[in-house]
Amino acid sequence: MSIVEFEFDKEKDLKNIWKAVNFKTPFVDFSKSLRPELVRLAREKDFQKCAKDIEKFNQNIYESDAMHAFPEILNKSWAKIEEQFIERLEEITRKKFKSSKIKGYITTIPKCPYNPREKWFMVNIFNSILGCMLTTAHELFHIHLHNHFLELLKFEVGEEKAHDIKEAITTSLLNLEFRDLWIVEDRGYEKHEKLRKIIEQEWIRSHDFYLVLDRCSEIAKKITD
């Protein structure tokens, strides 16, 4: 049985759209990637008051057979590489992957959040299958870092810098050590480009995850201000 199970939950997608419009993330404003009509429906409105309007706007998508077939396709595709991914992740970090069941919810927008406590993440139906597999790996890597390393990083460099390191190290190591599993490149955020280069150099030199973390802690504040 796979750790990840994909499914579509309309309520979660509606709320993800509403949050994308009304709350900026630290790295990108996802509302700029949405159709202006959709933004106007949700901007500065209570979720309960605009949810029906958002649902109506997306009615054709929600009623499409593709929306309900997509999770099944993803379940089959991810199941073929999940074991390899988890084994590599555990070997690199020298930590066991804690979560036994995680939901992968389908969303209709580029914003793909994750929740390590409730054990779920999202993938974009308009992405390719390979792109969704990369997103899955990216979010599972984040959850793994939350479970084992993030609190220590927050203590050492503060919450904002800890999340910068989390993003940069996830993107860099996925590209260096996992890319054969889904081919496509994880591009990451522009903000973390310098930090990713340092991570890549340190990883190629040492192949030691803990030295990479130490190096990130040393330079995070200097290069991410």
C-alpha cells in the first residue's frame, strides 16, 4: 500500500483558491496567476460568502470526468516510484519517514500548499503527470524536514530563514539525487537561487546532509536578506 493517496475534495480546492486570493505566501503572490474574474469573486470576502460563487465559476471543471479520473492516474503513477523515493530520502537524511498515510488533494490552481500536522498536500490538475509527481516529492520532502529538522533550524536562524532553507534544500537535493524518478526540474523560488548554489556545491563536495544543514545555517541570514 502506498503512503500517498490522491483524491479530489471540492471544499479544499475552494478554500485554496480563496486563500490564494487573500493571503500572500512569503515567496510568491499566487493571486497573480489566477483569472481576474476569479480574483474578483474572492477578494476581501468571507469564505462562506464567496464559496458558492467560486464553485459556480469552476462548475465545468468540477463536473468534468477528467477531474475525477486524475487522482486514479496519479495514484498509479506515484505508486511506481514511491518506495524508491522514500528509500533515498531516508538514506540521505539518515532519518525514517514518519508518516504512514498522507492525502494528496487535487487543486485547480498553481498554489499547492501542504500541512504536516494534518498530513496532506495539494497538486495542480493542470500540471503534467510528471510535474505532479515532482510536486508530490517536493511536499513529502517538506513534511520530512518538518518532522525531523525544522524546529532546530527555527531555533538557530529564526522561522523565516528556516523556511528559506527548507525550500532551497528541498529543491536542490530533488534535482541532484531524485530527478531520474520524474525527469522534470524543480525550479524553486528566485529568492533562494544563491542559497541553492551553495547547497549544491556543498552536497557535491561532501554528500553529507548534516554538513549541508550546518552550511545553510551559517550563511542563510547573509544571503537571503
